[in-house]
Amino acid sequence: MSEDLGTLQISARSGADIKKITAHLISYTTKAEVAEVGSKDFRLFSGTAQDGVWRTKRPLKLPELGSYRIDVDVTDVNGDHVHQQSAGDLAYYVVAQFGKLSVDRTSIDREHREVQVEGTLYGRWPTREVKPLAARQVDIDVDYWTQITVPTEENGHFSTSVRLDNAAPIQAVSRAGGGAPSVLYGESEPVQIGVDQVPTRFIATVSKTDIDFNQSVTLNVKVEQKTGDGWVPLAGRSGGVLFGPNDSATDGVGQFTSADDGTFTMEYTPWQGGYFQMALNTDDDPFLQASTGTSAVVHVHRASKFTAFTASRSDTGQVHTEGLIDFPDGWSPATILVDIQYSPDGSEWTTVATDEAFWGGSGYEFAADIDRSTAGSYRAVFAEDTNFQSATSQSVSVEASS
């Protein structure tokens, strides 16, 4: 068994119950039989007496370490007998085994990259006896590469230090060879060492939070890192900038490199509203935090305009208004509400009706009838929102009803 080298395991199958198993251990060196393991030494570990796996009840005790050929005799209750030569092998060796690996820190930073490592190397004999291994070479692997090799003391103890430049696992490894008895490969559980990163941040402002379509906006950013003296400029660092209404709908704005004072500036003409997203590239410096930042939201207002508006007194005495509104920059609101306003003198205006405009072939049409007998002026108004500019039609005078 690979995890218990002193245990012999035999698999056998027959048409009737197996009643007798005898294993003969043959030295590959001398060709002589060194031990015979009989049925009384085995127990059925799994399966049945007709098709099962037998293991020795306790580890074998052989005079010498080494590899042994296994010849097997099997007899079932019907008297059927099979002798199989070279049915398998027994690897009767000492296996390297480590106690818990100790480190003096679980993370490194820019000023403290040395990690003290210590542990104990043991040997596990095929008899399951475990003893310290002295004067053995132990490799200390950092990120699965050997950085230093140290010898063990009389009690199997070893200690050393390694230097890390990134987050990485540390592991002690005993590779086969050297010393007596010969010891097979063994390794400790890896210990993960992290990195204490320097916090970074973006401080961003925009020149305007409301712009018309096809207008540009200026992004001003300062990149900083946190030190013992507080937040200070982070110079010469690169990164990228995106713009969009959310994380999944963004456009590339460009790359930046911060100046000596940690600042950079970008000019951008967005085609829709959104905000700037900044990301710092720290691939070349594991001790620097790869932070992100966002700006205030920039609203992009597309144009709107009235292409027609009329108001006149109808036969019923009401004032009938109608008109067309257009959005020439390519988009239109999901819902288009047009207010009809009245003023007796053209200076103070009051909303007297609201209608939803719908596409009519040459523009978005709206209409409203107003119960008002006095003379005055009427106009149509579309209110500004986060995506569209406001628009006001020409005013039209209507006489009082007769």
C-alpha cells in the first residue's frame, strides 16, 4: 500500500470461497525467500471470500529495507489451487515525513520580505515507527522552486530564511537519496504567504456633469498611495480609463501615466450619459494595490425641437392646439410628454394641458383641446431630462371667444 508501505495487500477471485492465501517475499538482490506470510496473517479487507481484497493484519517486519518480489499461492474450498510468480512487489522503505512547517510571518511587505522557516523531518519506517532524521538535506521551495537547501540537526530540526518578492507558497521537501537508510520522497503541507499591499486611490473630478450631445468633458484625476505620513501622490503609474452608464456597457477612453504630482487629465466626448471608470495597473509591483475609481455621472443631453405648432379657436369655442416635435440626434425618449402652456400677456406661462406625442411619419405628433374663452398666447414645451435638452415652440396668439 503506497500510504502504508509495510502492509501487503492481495486481490484474489475464485468461483468458490478462498480459504488459504500464502505470500512469499523474494529478495531481488539475493533471489532468496526472506519471509512467508500465511492466511493467519491476512484479513479480508473488502469484497467477499470469492472476490475480495486481503491485507496483512499488522505491518511486516523484514530484516532489511528494499524491494521484494511477491509470489502468491491461493487455494479455494474446492481444492483448486493457483501459484502465481511475480504477482506484485513490496516496496519496503522509509518515507520522509514532515511535522507542521512554521513561519514567522504570514505576509510580506516592501520593507519585510524575509520569512523565517523551521520544521522537523521524520522518517516513517514500514513498521509505522516514526523517528527524526538527522543530517539530511531539506529543500525549501518557494512557489515550487527550491530557493535554499539546509541540513537537519540531530533531532531532525531545520531552520532557515527565504526571501519572497510575491505572494507564494513555502514548502519543505525531502528528495530521495543521501544518507542511510535511503529515504523516499516526502513534502510538508505548503504554507501560503500573502502580501500586505499599499492602498491606492483615485480622486476624480469632471469639468461638467451636464453636457449637450457632441460636447466634450474634461476628466481631472489624482492618483495617491497611503503611507505612514498619509495619502501622497503616486507618480509614474499607468492604467486605463473607460466611460459608460454601467460596468457592462463601457467605451475605452484611453491609457494614462500619472505625472510627478500623481495627476493626469483626459478629454472625452461621450455619446451617451455615464461615468468614468479608472483602473490602476500594478502587474509590475505586487506590493501596490490595484485600485479602481469612478467619477461623478455625466449626463449627455440630446437635442429636441418643435418643427410645427398651431393654436386656434374651434367651432365649439375651445382652443385646439397641435404640433410636431423632433429629436435630430438619433434617439428619442421612451415616453414623450409635451406640455401646452398659456399666457395672457406672453410673460407668465401656465401649463394647461399635457399630451403624449407619438410617431406620425414626419415627426412625433401631439394635440390638445383647451377650455378657455379669454384671449392669450399658447406654446408647447418639452422639459429637459437626463438624456434630452428642453425645447419650446413658437407662441401663437388666440383671440377671445365671441
